[in-house]
Amino acid sequence: MENELSIYQPEKIVTPETGLRGKENV
């Protein structure tokens, strides 16, 4: 479920897999 949430709101949900990349991508 963490992966699904990170896709919808990567800024709020920062998983160890995405890390800072999640915020940088958006």
C-alpha cells in the first residue's frame, strides 16, 4: 500500500524506496 500512496501523494508519503526522489520528481 505504501507504493500506491506514494504515487498519489509523494510529497506527503515519503517511503524509503523513493526517499527524496519522490519530492524531486514532483
